[in-house]
Amino acid sequence: MAATTVLGIESSCDETSAAVVRLEGDVPRVLSCVTAGQDALHETYRGVVPEIASRAHLESILPVVRRALAESETPLGSLDGVAAGHRPGLIGSLLVGTSLAKSLAWARGLPFVGVDHVVAHLTATLLDRATVAWPAIGLVASGGHTSLFLMRDPLTLELLGATIDDAAGEAFDKAAAILGLGYPGGARVDHAAESGNAECLDLPISRLKGLDFSFSGVKTALALAARVDPSPHSREDLAAAFRRAVIGQITRNLAVAIETHSAPTCLIGGGVAANRLLRSDAAALCERHGCELRIAEPRWCTDNAAMIAGLGAIRIARGERDPWDLAPQPMSAIARGARGPKRAAL
């Protein structure tokens, strides 16, 4: 099978990213990935401001795409297709990336495909790595989603569980705000927790029916504990206790899914996949169950276009393309809601 080379564009939230990925057999090889972040623009607000984000995408998108093509030494004429993350995300931000992707594909007569950002986080675990054994349990833990899937292949997923309120990454950001650790919060809570005593406080872990998640209760419990003045616990101790509760809920559901479906592989992607406790606990869990763990490399945990191009290349290599009127959507069609097998990009 001939290699398939795809330009991917990611603009769902506050990262403007472009990447060139070549699919060789079943392995997506990253030739380049260029990302422009916006943390400095949103730090004052301790969260992403949609209008600011979309304007920043407009300023950054063309330089980022040009640099990605140059670094990969791939002229537009050598591409086999163009992919863009078209859901979920901020509509104004998604419009920037999808509009440019469609324009480039139409001008060059190339296939265009839209990619579900949530599923692309799982494709990030496959970048530059050997083929995995299917089926797999897939976990996406990010700022906007915490979802658990049974994956028959990279494009066929069945939702097993999802958060009913906050996503894990959102909970970490709110915890950072409560503890005064700054923005973005996930990495700062993780760093503070490394020097804290996780046993100082037993924060609640929600136990829902099935494999759904809930993180609002532990966030509220942390807020109440942090209000005690004077507090018997340091910020580092509270961060460690919070991290233990959140990761504990994630790994508990992950263990049930692996046991129930006897999956030979576990894939974990999303921003929270960079959390050190999740990485170590997931490794120990998979070792106990004889399951191969594929967790995204830290550079592919945050939003990036390499995962978009990788999933897009898989679709294009199968002869798929989307219509020019494919519209950006604020929600994922697969990360929450009705259970049952679904195609990633339908």
C-alpha cells in the first residue's frame, strides 16, 4: 500500500497547530508539527476567552501551516489530502481551521476530511509507533472530556462511559484556581502534588452506576477544605489529595473496562494523560492485567495537529472524504450521550 501524506490543522480551542503526517502501512509517521499557544492571552482570565482565541487563530494559522509544510519538506502538490478538527470545540476557533483546510484542499483538488478531536486524542497514542492489537480500551481525559471507549479499530468506537459533569482536566483547572496555583491549572496541580502528602485528606470519589465519571463532588470538597482558616494542610497536600481522588476514579473505571472486555491494549490520550500519577498508576494497572499500555507521549497530550493529521490519513487512505459543506460542531458525536458502536468521523 502506498504511503498517504496528509496536512492536518487543529484550532478547536486555544492552540493553533498544523502538522504533516505520512501513513506508512498502519503507522502514522509525524514529519512535522508546529503549534502556537495562547496561554499568555488567557492567563488573566484563568480560562479561554472564545473571542480572543478565534482572533489569535486568524493571526497564527497561515504562518503555522507554512512552517509545518517547510519543516516536513512537503510542497502542497505532494499532499494526498487535508484534514481539520471540525468538532468539538469553540465554533469561532473551529471555523478558522476548517475554512483554511477546505480552501487548500479545494484549490489543489485534494480530499478533505473532518476529524473528531476527541477520537484524535486516541490516535495520538499511535503516532510513530508499531501497530497495536485490537480491540482496545480507549480513555480520553482532557479539559473538555473524560470518556471511555471500546475500540474495534481506530475508526470504530463504542462509548462505555463519560463524565456527567466536569471533565477531569476542567476539574484540575478549577482546583488550581481554588488553591491559587495559576493557569493553566492541570500541570500546576500535578507539580504541587509531587511534594504533597496525598494521605492528608480523604476527598470523596464518586461511585456511579456503570462506567460514567463525576468530578464536581471532589471539586466542591476541595473548595470546602481550602476555606478552613487556618488550614491544617498545605496547598501541596491539598493538591496531592485532590490528584489522588481524581486519578483514583479514572483508574477504577479503566480497570473495570479492561476486565470486562478482556482487551489486549489500552490507549490513553488527552491533556490529563500527561499527569504523572495517571501515567504511573495506568502502567501498574495494565501490567497487572497483562494489557499493553499505549499512552500518548507528553508532547502529543495537549491539542496538536499531528493527531488530527494521523486520524485524517487513516480515513483518506481508506478512500473517504467529506463534503465541502461539512460544518464545525461544538459537541462531539461520540464522546457522550447514546451508547453503541459509532464511526469516529460520521
